[in-house]
Amino acid sequence: MPENTLKKDKPTVEEPAVAVAEAGPAPDKPRSLAADAWADLCRKPLFLLSGLLILFLLLVSAFPGLFSSTDPTAGDLSKHFLTKPELSHVFQPDWFGYDNQGRSIYARVVYGTRVSILVGVGVTVLVTVVGGLMGMLAGYFGGIWDTLLSRITDVFFGIPFILGAMVVLNAFTERTVWTVIGALAFLGWTAIARVMRGAVITARHADYVLAAKALGAGTSRILFRHILPNAIAPVIVVATIQLGVYIVAESTLSYLGLGLGTNEVSWGGDIDTASDHIRNAPHILFFPAGMLSITVLAFIMLGDAVREALDPKLR
Amino acid sequence: MGRYVARRLLQMIPVFIGTTLLIFLMVNVLPGDPVAALWGDKPPDPAQMAIIRKDLGLDLPLWQQYLNYLGGLLQGDFGTTIAGNRPVLDQMTDAFPVSIRLGLMAFTFELVLGLFFGVLAGVKRGKVIDTGVTVFTLMVISIPVFVLGLVSQQVFGTQLGWVSPNVKDSMDMAQLVLPAIVLGSLSLAYVARLTRTSIAENARADYMRTAVAKGLPQRRIVSMHLLRNSLIPVVTYLGTDIGALMAGAVVTEGIFNVQGVGQLLFEALARREGSIIVGIVTVFVLIYLLANLLVDLLYAVLDPRIRYA
């Protein structure tokens, strides 16, 4: 629905782009693509909604203690075994009920945010740096470099993502957030590399690159100061959309017992616990699964909004 | 055409070798000893371990092990398991038909319904039905597949009793319907979204105006002109998705107790049976590579301007 409300104040895609170009707010000073996109984004309810949601999630993951004063690992089996939620007790430890070990589900949902956000952001940053560099080198230097790096990308791309991560993580007995981030990044950088390569190839022969070369700019200056700013837009779009995918991947792996250890608080691990008690206590599945879905939704909506703002076809 | 296919098949060889090498290294270089795992928690007997290693060729240097494996693969030999000394191929021929059947059912489901919803939303862009499809696809994408599986197993299996919660006979198509729907749901949402965008983009094309001006019926305009021209991005997605579906089956099979590749892989991971893991991923990679070739050939069918000499 939010996407649709968007379309209403933007009836056809081509018209507003022309309107912006003609009646831009600062006619004397041309805006950069980034500034243009930012101004565009700020007018979108979809972006504002998902942005606020993500800021909130970042806050929760940075300071979980602000939202729940209960210890997520402390359980009282005798008192709280699978107690149903008391939704009227807003923000109390029993708000979302208790799980099979008498631990507060509310506290666990709050503390579990950190793992998901950390994995999502961590993998995205790693993947963008590694994949981006690979793509830039392949796209800019071409020839044998391109052939070699593209084939390596193909090889990694051919391995199913979750399956490969399962194989890698299975080898580690002590798994932390960083192991999971490393395994996902090891297999996930290919999408960014392909997009970056394509973007760099289109930018490589542009006149401004030739001009920079004629002025005697070095390779790294051309790559990072001239080509990168002009090739980064599609990479940002893919990275934003992929962020949600990495969060799902982490929770899937934790659910399968191949992600984080059982002593770490994570939504995927809690869903795994809940799957054994789903019949008589569906609430212990509902809250972690609901938070997981909302988080993924927020990043997907952000990705959609960013794509609409940055896609040159829609401008 | 024939030469193009031959060239593509030749280009697959280095990628195939690279991928098998990568997965082989991932299984063998990372910590964990499958032979020691045979003894469970008990301390392994070094003399017996050496004998088993020698029998299976695990005492050779890694590069030689890989070459042996690749040589066997070319003759259709996927190696033998460490525990029980069974041919890996036998175990895979038991498991793969189930997973392929599940994957194909999911694929049909996502293709038919995904295209249907996508065309509907794209043609009626901005209308209520478009909003409905958009909201529905966003919801499906944000709910992880394993949550969807657990919930639908509980709702349709245990509470409503429409299907049995656990699949008893993995070769029975009727029992695989719910797992297939769960497996295909995520891709269905992506297909619908892609089709919608593509249809909406092409709806403004000149040939569409021509078709309307010629007075063609709406049905023919949409199916013959609009859909055919909008299918290329969708087909591209579907090509990569066949492999993803097979891999996604690993999770779905675990939830519904389907005796397919997923279960085999889990057992192999627990026992660190490298040869089974490498074998399964190798078959997945082959499926992925062939599906991509098929997609490129389909481009030429959809768009006659694309020709392969």
C-alpha cells in the first residue's frame, strides 16, 4: 500500500522528472545525483517509515538495556514455564509471555535485535568493500583481469548461498556473530561485484575519465574520485536490498542449529526453540518471528525507496 | 545455434571445475576430522584410522585427492562414504528424485501464480488489485520461509487437519503440495514483483499503442504483445531461481520431514561426510549452470532480435 500512495502523487514516471529538472529549487546551483535522490527520498512516506523503523531498531540493538531491564538469559522454570503473554502489561517482563525455560520473551526479543542488525550491517559492509573492489578492478582494467575475476565471481555465484554457509559454519564448533558474518560475506560478495563491474564498465570510457587522465591523474585517483561516485548508485541499491536477505540467512542458519550457539540470544535460535512448543504455546514463535519479519520488511521497503530515487530509468 | 550451445558448454567447464574445487576445499580444509568422528566420543584408534584413511585415499595430498575425485566424477563416480563405505551415488539417487519433484512443483506454483498476479497488478497499475498484490508480495518476502513453513504446518496440518503435518511418503505428490507451496512462496512474490514492474514499463511502449490502434482485443494485446516482451527479466530471475529452489528445499524438507536431499545433507554435515556434501553441491551447481544456459536460449525464443550464431 505505501508504494501505491507514492504512485498517486507521481502519476507517470517521466513527467515529474522533467518537472524537477525545469523547476528545481536551486536553479543556479545544479544538485548532484546524491542530493537530488536525498530530496526525492525525503518526500516519500515509504522511505520515512522504513527509515524511522530502522533507526529504532539500531537504537534497540545498541542499547537493549534501555528497553528491557530483565536479563534475557535468566529463566525461572517453576514460575513461568510457557506463560501466556499479558499484553496489557506494556513493557513489563511478562508482556510477551515466557518461553519453555521461563525466560522473558520480551527481553529476548529486545536483546536478539543486536545479532540480526549486526549480521545484516556487518555482512553488507564487508560484501560492499570486497565485492566493490573486485568489481572495480575487473571493470576498470578489463582484459585478463576481467576474465580472471569474472570467472572467480562465477565460481562463487554458482554455490547455493545458504548451503555454502551451512558447509562453512559446520566446520566451526565455537560460532560467534563474527563467524557467521565471515561465512555469509565469504559467499555473498558476488552480487555486488557483478553490479559494480557493469557500472564501472559504463563509466570507464566517459569523457570525464579521459579528461582526468589527460590532466595526469593516477589510477587510484581516477578510480576512487571519478569513477566510484558515478558507479556507486546501483551498488547502494543492491546492498540495501541484500541487507534484508542476510538477516534472513542468519536466522535461517540459527534455526537450523548452524548459526549462533544456543547461549547467544538470537531471533532465529528462539524460533528454533519455539518450533518444539508451537502446538501449546504459539506465542513463543509469534514474537521473535514477528520482529524478524518487521525488520526484514523495513530493509526491503528502504531498498525499494532507494532504488526508485537512484534508478536513472525512473528519473 | 548448435555452435553457440557447444561454446557455452565448453565455457561451463572451468566454472564447474572451479566450483567443485571451491566446495571440495571448503569441506576439506576447514577444521573437523570425519574419520575421527567414526569413533564418536571415544578416543580413536590411530592404527585403524590410518587404515581407513589409506583405503579411502584420504592420506594423499589434497590436490591429489581432488584430482582423484574429479577423475571419478567424469566417470559418474561420486566416491564412497566414510561410514559404511556406500557409494555416494546410491544415496543421491534415493534423495534427488524427491527433492527434484518438490522443486518442480514449487517452480510450477511460483511460475503460474507469480505471472498471474504480476500481470494482473501490472495491467491494473494503481488500482486496488495492484495495491493488494504489492502488499501481499511485500509480506511474503519479509516472512522467512522457515517461519512460513512452521506456521502453515501448524495451521493447515495440526489445527485444520487438511493435510498431514509430516510427509509420510515422500514420493506421494499430494503430500508434497503444502511443502511445495511454502518453498515456492518467496520466489512467487519476486516473480510477481518483477512481472509487474516489467509489464508497467512496457505498457507505454509504441508497439502497445499500435496494437490498441489496430483494434486488437485486450486479451490478445496483453498475452501476445505485452507479456512476451516483458518476460525477459522474469525468465532471467527464474533461471537463477531453479538452483535457489533446490537449495531452499533443504530447509523446507527439514520442517515437513521430507526424505530428500536436505535430510541427506544434514546427516552428512553431522557426520562430516565430505564426499556426500561435495556430491550434492556439485549436482546443484550443474543444475544451476544448465538452467542458465536454458535461459539464454529462451531469450532468443522470446525476442527474435536476439540471435545466436
